[in-house]
Amino acid sequence: MKKTVLVIVILFFIIVVTVLLAALLLPSGTLLNSNQKPLATNDSRVSSSSETNATNNINQPVMLKNISLVEISKHNKISDCWMSMEGSVYDITPFFGMHPGGNQIMEKYCGQDATRAYQTQDGHGNHSAYAQSLLKIYLIGLLK
């Protein structure tokens, strides 16, 4: 009996320490799923030509690439989905599985300009301020 209690206490301690370490190692408020790729300044999507100043989701300056609709059209599936909205280009691939309206609503706009669909929630209203704030996480460039 005493051994069982000791084993349970040790396991509990290991779990608590693991959770605390994970909380310290992950950036605040960030939970990455398996297909999510954080934007880094050495990311291939960030270019040194045709650049525009911006800030990434941790307020460090990055140079945004100018991206054409032709380039956007090549990223037209759930596993690689770019879309433009209001002159900005987003890689929303990591957002699949998290959208409250489901994947199919976003999938049909992969590789396209989705400004009107985004502004009207595909004809069903407006997106929330929270949804607006999420966009900056997925920003990769400006529409050329």
C-alpha cells in the first residue's frame, strides 16, 4: 500500500513538473498544432526584394514580400492554402481544423482573393474583432 501511494505521488510530481516546464518553454499564449509553422525572419516567405516593413506576431520587424495572384493560385489546397484579403496575403494552412465554420468554408477560397467572403462571412455577417486580430499571425506578404 505504501509503495502504491509513493508511486502515485512520484507520478503526480513528474506530471506537474512536465506541465510547468512546457508552460515555460512555449511562448505565451501559443499552442502549436502539428501542421503550424511560426513565421520566422529567415522564413523563405520573407524576401529581401520588393519588401514592405511590417511587424510579425511578436512585434519584431519583418520584411513582407509582394506576392502576385498567380503565385497565390499555386497554394490552393488544405495542406498549402494562401489567400489574399484586402490587399494582404495570408498562409492560413495552420488555421485548418480551428475555424468555427469548418474547413470547407475556407478551402473553397484557397489560392484566391477572399476579400468579399471574409468581409461578409461568406454572406452571413461580419467577422469578429478576435478574428481580425488572428489575421496578423498568418500574414506573409502584400498583394502585388
